[in-house]
Amino acid sequence: MIEFQNVSKSYKKGSKAVDGLNMTVNNGEIFGFLGPNGAGKSTTIRMLTGILNIDEGKILCDGHDITAEPMAAKRSFGYVPDSPDQFLSMKGIEYLNFVADIYDVADRKEKIRTLTQKFEIFDALNNQIESYSHGMRQKIVICGALLHDPDNWILDEPMTGLDPRSAYDLKEMMRQHADSGKCVFFSTHVLDVAEKICDRVGIIHNGKLLFVGTLQEMRDTFKENTSLEELFLEITEDAQTNI
Ligand SMILES: Nc1ncnc2c1ncn2[C@@H]1O[C@H](COP(=O)(O)OP(=O)(O)OP(=O)(O)O)[C@@H](O)[C@H]1O
Ligand SMILES: [Mg+2]
């Protein structure tokens, strides 16, 4: 479970990248975090994961405050960042062993084999990550994030670059994880995917949360018989003209 309590962040004086965000992601649900480019999604996720300091407010992960109890909060989640271009000089297997060391993962050999075979990168584990394609880098980062079997999955645009098979598998894994009573929080621009798999969505624009709820609630509020894509465009364009 993830709770945002009145969270704000500015990179420069006078403009808030995230502005008074209040939102809860419950256990048992897939929650899609949507918004145009520059809306504040990655900033929110970087505060949630402790990479960025929070200016105002609080973020709790399974009840642990990311600022006051960073270790307990961090143990509770796995994080896929928006760019997979990290640890490039390591071999895939070195990276996963490094992650397994940090989280003290038991049965790592078996877990690494299962995850990497699922994403079809097992055979590339002895190569440097630098030699991987974008999609393969995305896959190794996903494997690293899930290796310690975290309760809360935090995924910043996880489908980017994945081939159809892997995107399908990841979506299935997200569903199973949520159905087992755990929490999946992810950002995406792929509204067809969000429409299919999310139990609830939040729409952020210019740092402000414009909507949070189920797709049906969104339709009840804005327009009946409409796709998420059309609703999204209507909600975010309305907000733009109000500025
Ligand atoms: N490191 C930074 N320094 C200064 N401004 C930043 C920085 N990172 C983000 N911003 C600004 O903060 C705002 C929110 O950016 P953010 O990356 O959170 O958006 P996003 O919703 O993740 O967008 P995208 O869909 O393109 O990934 C933007 O106006 C952006 O220019
Ligand atoms: Mg982003």
C-alpha cells in the first residue's frame, strides 16, 4: 500500500512539478498513473522511492515513511525507473547478483533463472548490459526489481521497449501480483493497456491530480460510453485551457 499525503516538489522557485498530491494505492489493485509529458509522474515516483527529497508532505509505503524510515520503506518495494540505462558496465548476471546481495535474496540462482527465462534474457546474462538492446535492458531492470519478491511494485513506464510477448507476460504478472493482495503502481502513456488492466487510475497534469478512481467513475463524472483515451484527452485539454 502506498499513501501520498499532500506531497509537493519544486525544481525551481515558483513552479511546482508536483503540487499537493493526495492519493492512495491500495493492496490488491493495479493502479495506473497517467498524465502528459512533464506532468509530474516520474517526479512523484522518484520521491516515492527516496531518490528525490520531498519538499512538503509525506509518502508512506506499507506504513513506512520514506523520509523517516527509508530502509523499511525501500525493503517493501521494487522499482523500475523510467530509463533502464544503468549499470551498463556490469554483466547481466553481475547486476542481478549485486541486487540479490543488497536484498539478501535466498535461492537466488533459482529465482534468477526463472525470471530471466520468463523474459528470455537468460542466455544474455554473461554479456555486458551495455551490449543489450533497449528492450533487453528494460527486461534486466525488471528482473532486478522483482528479484526480492517485493510487496509493492513501482514501475515507471515499464512496457517501453518490451516486445509483445514480454509485455503480455509482464501484464499477467502484474495482475497475479495484485490478485495476491499486493500492490502495483505504474505510470504509462499506453492508454489501451491502462484501460485493460488498471483497477483504478490517477491523472496528473501540471503537477496536480485531476482525477483518481475507476474507469467507470471517470465515465460517470465526465462522459458515458467513452474510451479512456478520449476521456484522458478531454480531461487534460480542459485543464490546459483553464491555465
Ligand atoms: N531534474 C530536473 N530538473 C529540473 N526540472 C525537472 C527535472 N526533472 C523534471 N523536471 C521538470 O518537472 C516537471 C515534471 O517532470 P516529470 O519528469 O516528473 O514528468 P513525467 O510526467 O514523468 O513526464 P514523461 O511522461 O515525459 O516521463 C517537468 O516540467 C520537468 O521539466
Ligand atoms: Mg516520466
